[in-house]
Amino acid sequence: MTLTNSDIAELITLRRDLHRTPELSGEEAGTAKRILFALSPFRPDDLITGLGGHGIAAVYEGAEPGPTVLFRCELDALPIHETGTPDYRSETDGKGHLCGHDGHMAIVTGLARRLSRQRPTKGRAVLLFQPAEETGAGAAEVIADPQFAQIAPDYAFSLHNMPGLPLGAIGLTEGPVNCASRGLHLTLSGKAAHASNPESGTSPMAAVSSLMPALTNLSQCTLPDPDFKLVTVTHLRMGEPAFGIAPGEATLYATLRTLTDDGMDDLVNDALTLINHSASHHCLTASHTFEDVFLHSENDPEATALLRNALDTLKIPHDTSGQPWRASEDFGRFGHAAKSAMFLLGAGENHAALHNPDYDFPDDLIAPAVRIFEQVARDLLG
């Protein structure tokens, strides 16, 4: 149950090719085409394309009835300029695979290689290449796609590489493993005025000045406390970039983060109460939208036990390091209808952090990750 040296070399080449040509959430047409080409020699029994956008599902069928087991990776990259200098660095300025989705795709393609050589005995394995993970939109769009009913899983598994953990170390636990989060896009509207007569207008300056610390002060506790909350102000624009105009409008972005979806409901209510009170006090109109909405991800006990058993069979040590994780993950929605679990795979204690401009996925993680996913597939499907 191993990849050959040739397999590994070809998967590394694939990973680096994907790294060169990153595409953002919802724009992954070229990436999907590259994955389809990479999968073609491995003869899936069914191949679903255009799933929730540019998503792909490769299906390997067993001869006997059994469960449907989904293994998920992500197609999209980030709108960040890459500063690293590998030979295969991004060829598109301002876009980069700086979260490791290129490596995750190589891993699931490696699983396709193994399943093509020894198909499941029963049930079916579904290899999902999900679009738009970084915005939190992709999983919902995949699940809403009528084609998804054909592959609705009983079990769903995924991984994420994790800088800060030793290379190859495994973090795995039951319960919440990724936080719920959402982006708050707030607009405060008053009335602009000449800068020589600011009193004739209604400026949002005082409201913004008080709201930024008030919102961040809603943060409380640290993980793994179930009441963990974090508000991060990420962007502010007020008025026009001019010296003769007192501002009449401000836009503020903040990210709300909680360990659970229930906690998010409470945090949203608290944030909107603050905003509405401030707007009223300063004679402003407040409007808002929520973007990049992620549900929390929770590891099901049975699915987690299956991963533990696979790791033990392979004699790969594991503990609960790195979990729960402050970052959000679009995998959580699959757990609403399937028994799901994600594990963390260490990228190195001193490795560049995720979303950093010099991040690069460690190729040494491809082969062990394929082995773990395949062991889970064999344990469930034979």
C-alpha cells in the first residue's frame, strides 16, 4: 500500500505545476482542467465536473454494497503576492498557493493512483476537488448542486497541513476543530461637508473611533474554552482622500470568530447591538452585510476513531496538537450530513505560516498523507 518512487516524483511535479498557476476562489477553471488531465490515466468509474462551480468528483466503485466515503481537497489559491523564490513560484502576480491547496490536490490525486490499481471491494470512494474553499462559499455550492445527490457521503475526511507542528506530526481530536467565522462589512453613513465647516456635516469619525476598540473588546477567552470569541478589525476607509472634505461615510471590515456556530449567533447579536447604538448616538445610518461565512468544523467521534485506527495501523504517532484551531475551514458543512473528521499534518516547526507570502507546501508530506487516506479507505471499503 505504497506509492512508487515514480509516483511520488510525478505527484511532486503536479504539485509544483499547480503552484505556478494559482487561481482564486470561483475562478479555478484552469486548475480543474489540470486535475482532470492528471486523473485521466487512473480511470475513475464516474467523473463529475462543474460541481458547485469548478468542482470535480472522481468516483471509484466497489463490487459490493457499502458506504460512500468522501476525501476532500481544495482547488483555490489566495489573492496574495508570493515572495518566495522556488523555481516553480507563482506566474500570476498577486495570486499564490500560500495555504497548501496545491499539496492537498496532489495528495488526493495520489489516492486516485492507488485506488485505480486496487479498487474498493464494497461501497465507493469519492475524491472531491472542492472549489472556493477560501471564501467559505464552495462547500455550500457543492452540496446545493443537484449532482451532489449522486455522491452524498456517509463519511467525509480531509486534512490540512499545519506549520508550527513538526514535519509529519499528526494532530487529531474529537469535537470542534475549526472555528466559525464571518466577515462583517459595515457602512456608516452621515453627511459630507467642507473641511472649513465640518459642523455642517455629520462625520462618522467619532463612531468609528469608539467602535473599533468596542468591537475588539467583545473578544474573550482562549481556545479550547467553548466561549472563545475573537473580533479582528481588518480594514477601514473613511471619506475621500482629500484635504477639503470632512467625511460623510466610513467603511469598516471586521472578522468575527467563535469556536461554535451557537457562539457566533451570540457574537453577531452583540456586535450589531454595539453598532446600532453607536450609529444612533452619532446620528448616522448603519448598514451591514456578512461575507466569507464559515460554519465551525466538528470531528465526529466515529470518524475520528477511524482516522486514529488508520494511524495506529500505519504506526504513525498522533496527539491533539494544534486543535482546536482558530482558523476557519469550509469542510464543516460536509459534517452536517456525514460522519466527518479532519486531521492536521505538520509542515515543520519553523515553516512559514499559512497565508504568509513566503509559504510553500512541503513535498515530503504527499506520500504519508496518501497512505493515511488509503488506509481509511481500505478499512471502510476493503
